[in-house]
Amino acid sequence: MNALLIHSNNLNPNLVNKFPGDKVAIDYSESIQRSNFILDRFLHEELSNAFNNKEYQLIFIPYTLSQQNYLELTGLRVAAHIRTTDEFNHQYVPIVFVGPETPEQIARLSDLGYILFTSGVFSTASQESDFLKKFFDRIMEEKSKITESEHAKGIERLQLSPPANYQSHHSIDNELALLRWSEYLKCDDRIPEVKENLKAGLYFKYHRVLNPVRPSGTGNPYLIYAKGKVLLIDDEAEKGWKDFYKCFFKHSPQITFNSLSADFKSLSQQDIIEAARKKVEEFDAEVVLLDLRLCDLDFDTDPQPEPKNLTGYKVLEEIKKINKGIQVIITTASNKIRNYLSTHDLGANGYIIKRGDSDVAEDIKNLKNEIEYAIKASQPLKDFDEISGDISQNINKEAEWNDDFKNKVQDYLNISFDLLVKSFKNSDYRRYAYLQLFLVIEEFLAQEHIFSYGDNCFIDNNILVTHKIREGDNRSFKSIIKRNPGSKIYTIEESEYNWTIDVNYKMSAVLIFRYGFDSSNKKDWHTINEIRNTKAAHKGTTVSLREVLHLINFIDFIVNPQNKQFRSQNEGLSQPSLMSNLRSLNQNSIGDKK
């Protein structure tokens, strides 16, 4: 009889001794005492040895293999391993359960009871070897093997749940992706524990049969030329993801990689958030690879929790408070679009789905592109946000700025930042960002106490810089600053000014009299103004990141109260007398009559 009896010395000795086929004893009564004992690994190894280069027509299994606790019903788990393990080469072989109970009675006692009601599964209460021989003959007459279709339906009926230490399908996909991505980069030897779990774990076998994936193949890590610091925040970092990223970056010497080392299981959500925030600041991260589910609370809630309740979402909020320019790439096994949209609205800069059934080559390529893009964007955006923060702080602490000015400046800064983010995919947005920033300068100069505009123009309501001396088509001002011939640079010298008092004139006067420079050719003001007029305002031209940062640094300078170096009132024009004003008006009137 070409059959195998799997037992644990817990059957009738007469049956075991007289069984007319092969026998294998699987006894884990001693092994289970070890602290590192994992039942699925033990069963996988024992069955692998039992089926090595063998091919049986029928398999007999008692309902349980435990000698201490009959209700463990381990035989059902053995049968499930046989049905879900391709390498055993016995998925389609009929199985007979041996025991005094009926399948209905057993099914009430085990989550694996569904297997008793699938094709090719039988049961008998008899433990007589002669009866089992006749039972074998009868089954062989009816069905030597089940069909692929029957096998597929049987697997679907199993309805296995993830192991207790895997809170959800998120964890399953996470490890499947880790294994396949690591295999692709040929660094799976760094994750032996994960490999063993996926190879021997019953649920993973079941998952692979239900969701077959094509082989991942192999490839090589990409070289990322950009320089930057990348931080991983993932509760599975120590289980293999940290090793994967070390392998991923091994050919990118300009990338400094680190991860948050924390006992996520023992920490509260708030503890994790605080640890993440501290690590981001200490490491001075430019790119953060952030998982959304970081603590048990993220799994204990609704299967589809509100994204804002997830720990990773709250960490994202904290990171963006540190600096909006830090690039955060969400790495998660969830492909729920609402999670992405929610984190995107909060400032997430990318989204990487960790799936066990995707095209691995495309996944790795996408990972490289996302990280490289983020690194290139991070430093200028971090610089921009830091300077924006200084500007906001300076205008908010000074009484000279009214609420309307403060609100407008903040709006312009926010819009400019958002445009700059978009500019890394379309450089044209840098022109728009530049123009938005320039509005801050125009709003600054429009403040009455900065440059008071009228017949008499004052700096700080005190220093007279222009005085109108003629109206009409030939309108002129007497000015205390003079534009040098052939340039737009102003220096202190009385002159007659015949042009419109424009942004350049106003800022030149401000630089000289509010900040104490000897000419307006300081802080590259004229270059900034020229870029606004000749590049930013014209479609088809390109403004560089350096030029945008130069402009915001200039704004930071002019709103910083520590930079004010007022010249004395005496260095401006003398206040015209009332008689002088009347004489000027009379001359203008006579000129008009002529």
C-alpha cells in the first residue's frame, strides 16, 4: 500500500506496528519546551524530510499529534501544510483523518476545521490496519488525486487568519515585500528570520497559494548621485528593512542612512511621536521614509482607521513643524487612496507601496526615483522654510508691522513655498515663486513708515529723500540720491529726479538711509530687481533655485530689526519752507499758462 501514516506515538500501537505502508513519527513534546520553538517551522522541516524524494497516493493523519493535549488538533495543521506547500509535491493527494470523533465535532473545536469539508479529505474512526488497507483501496477506486480546481476551492475554504503576531494584512504584505525586494538586490541573506517565517509559516503558504506572484528575479542597487541624509522610521526596521536600505544605498556613497531604533511595541503613541521628532532633529534628516502604522494602537482600531489617527500621520505633522522642506516619503503596505490623499494634504512628498505581488524591478526603480527626487528638493526647501521662519519671527515680534502686513507676508511666503515644491517637476513654477516673493518687497515698500510717498517722500517718516519741485509733463523731484550714469545704482548726492519713483528708487533710498549703505549696490539688490523684470516676469525664461534663495535672504535682511542703521535726518534733504513751496507752486502755475 503506497500510503504514509503520520503519527506521534499517540495511536493504537497495534495500528502503528502493522500499518502496511510508510510511517513517520512527528513528536514535538520535547521541542516545544524551547523558548525559540515555532510549531510551523518544526512541522515544515519534519514534513520536508518525510516527503523527500517520495510520492504517496494517500496520507493518514490523526486529528492531533500532541500527547499532552488532544484538543490541539495539530493533525489539521499538518494537513493544511501539505495542501499549501508546493515543494512537498503532495498538494493533490487524498488525506484521511483518523480519530473517534466526527468531522462536525472536530470542526467546532478548531479554526482549521474547514479543511475537513474539502475535496479529497476523508475520516475514519477505525484504528485497525486491515480496515485502513480496505479504506485505501476504496479511495483509490474513486479518486487517486484531487483536481487543480478542487484544490483551489479547498484552499479558499480554509479561511486562515494571520498569526497573532501579525496584526493585519499590512504586516503580511510588509514582510512579503521585504523578502522579494531583498531577493531582487541579492541581500536576502541578511533577513534569515523573515525568510524562514515566509517559507515555513502556514499563513504565508496559504497567502501565496491564493495570491501567486511571479518570480522577482534579481537586479543591482542603483547609484544615487545626490548627497543627503535619509532616515527610516518604521516599526519593522529591525526586522529587516534597515538592512534592506543599507543594501539599497551601498553604491551611493553620498547618502548617509540612519533609522530610528526604538522598542515600538512597548512605547505609547505619544512616546513614538516624541522619539521620532527628536531623531529627525538630531540627525538633521533631509528625507524621511515613514511608515504610517507604528504602534499597536494603529492596528487595534477600526480595520480602516481615519488616517489622522495613525501614528505615522501624527509623526508627519511633527516633521513638518520642524521644517516643511524635509521630504517625507510614506512607505506603507496599505494602498488605500484616502491615506495617500490625507497625508499629501499634510505635506507628504511621496508614497511607496510595499506589496508582495507587484513588479519588484519597477518597485526598486520607483524607490530610487522617489528618494533621488526628494534629496534634490530637500536642501533648498529646508533653507527656504528656515529663512521663512526667520522672516515670520522678525515681523511678528516688531511693533512696527501691522496685522495686515504680517498676514500678507505670510501668505506670500506660503504660496512661494508651495510653488517652489512644484518647481522640481516643472521649473516654470520658480518664476511664479520669485514673483510671489517679490510681492513681499513691494508690500514692504508700501508701508507708510518705510517709504512715505507724496510731494515729499520720507524714509521712516523722518528722513526726506525727495521733494517735488515741478508738476505736469515735466514733473521733477529734488532728490538726495543720484543714479550713476549708465547704471541703476544710486549714491548720496543731490540731483534732479525726472522719472517715476519706482521700486528700484524706493529700495535704493531705503538701503542707503534705513540700513546705512553708501550706495544701493548692496545685498545684490539691483541683480534681484533685474531678475524680477527680465526673467521672472517673462514666460520662456528660467529662474534658478539660487536666485530664489537669494531673494528670500534679501527679504530676511530687510525685515531683521538688527540690520537697521538709520542715517541722521541731516543727511537727507532739508525740509522745504512754506514760502519755498508757494514759490514752486507759483512757478508751476506760470509755466502752465505759458
